[in-house]
Amino acid sequence: MMPQETVRRALPDVGGCVTCALVQKLLENVPCLEVHFCVQSQSFCFVPRTSGRGLSKRRGRQMSQNGNFTTTQAGGGHRSNACCLCWCCCCSNSWREDEDRNRRISHNITMETLENCDLNAKPTAEEIHLWAQSFDKLLKTPAGRNSFREFLRTEYSEENMLFWLACEDFKTEANITAIEDKARTIYEDFISILSPKEVSLDSRVREVINKKMEDPSNQVFDDAQLQIYTLMHRDSYPRFLNSSIYKSLLQMSTSTASES
């Protein structure tokens, strides 16, 4: 990829915007750049020809906000309009950071909703007894998921349940752009070794995820979700049934049944 480092090295003191005298030279040496001429400031700004929906959409939004502009492309292509768009490399970085920040805020709101959606659920006596029959019956009810999360929190492994919930929500997403954004945030939150909520996955599953992240779909985490589900089922679920949390719920349900 050619982009901003080449421009910075060529123009260490002028930050990407140059005078007309340098335009032709850079066009000859850097054929993958577009050059935008700002009518108001009478300066040129170099834009790497980066592919991708996000950059195209940002460019479109800026064009609609700023009006028309003049664009010169390497190889002689030219289209002219009346006003200007001054897009420096630093501006492109800033917009990308803004978009990432907005995506993170949106994801955090979604995760907070997922994390809190079961907190007020109260189990019935029938549900509490059904939880001992199978792990799936425990996960099926909001109160069951909440009680199991409470137990996992005592074992410092709540991230397993949060990852499973995030995957369940992710699999229902149909919008392609949203799939890419959610896949990246789930990866950053639960797969990345830098995350404090990293889940335990073997190297094979990590390799599969890394390959699928090149072109993510809403099945990108299926193998990882199955592995975490199996871990919770075989390891955490039996301990939950023997925990004070579940035993107290059983006792409460028995007392309620006898009183009625």
C-alpha cells in the first residue's frame, strides 16, 4: 500500500499540502495518489487511492457537506467543479479515528444492553429445577443466564458468558457493514491477547478466526463459540449445580412451593 508515509517522507515540512511546483513531481513518482485542489486556500492535498466502503462513504459525506471540488489524478484524469474539498492525510486519519470511536461507543452500548438484559429476571420454581436437567435449559431462560453469570463472576470467568451472548447477537445480524464492525469489536474484546476479557481458545480456532476476519461473515466466531460453550458445559456447569448460588435458589423455590 502506498500512502501516507510516502507523502510524509517526500514532504517532511509541509504536512501533505504543497504548492503547484511540487505537484507534477509527485504525480510522476507516486501514481497511486489523487490530488485535490482547494480553491479557497489555493493549495493541493494528496489523497491515497484507498479501496473500501468506509473511505468511499466518508468521501461522499464530505463532498455533500463541502460542495464541489477539483480533483486531479495521476495519469492526467481531471474533473472540475466550483468549490473545494481539502483532504490531507492527517484529515483522513482523523476521520478514521472518529469513525472507530463512534463504532466503539455503539458497540459498548450494545454490549451493555446484552450484559444487563437478564439482570432483573426472576426464576420460577419450575425453571430452577429444569436447570439441573441440561445446560441448554439453563441458557434458554433469562434468569438462568443471569444466575450462571453470577456464578462465573465468582470464578473470574464471566467473559465466557459475555462472549457467548455477543456471538448469539452477532449471528442474527444481516447488515454487511454492521457485521464487519461487530466482528472487529468482538475480536478486540474477546479474541485479542491484549484484551482483559480474552477467552481461552486453542491455536487452531484462533487461526480459523484470523483467516475469516479477512472477509468476515456472521459465522466467523462459530468455532470459538462452540469451544467456549463446551468449556462452560463440561467445566463450569457441574460446579454451578453444586454451588451455593444454585443451592440457595433451590432452597428458596422449595420453601415457596411448600408455603403455597
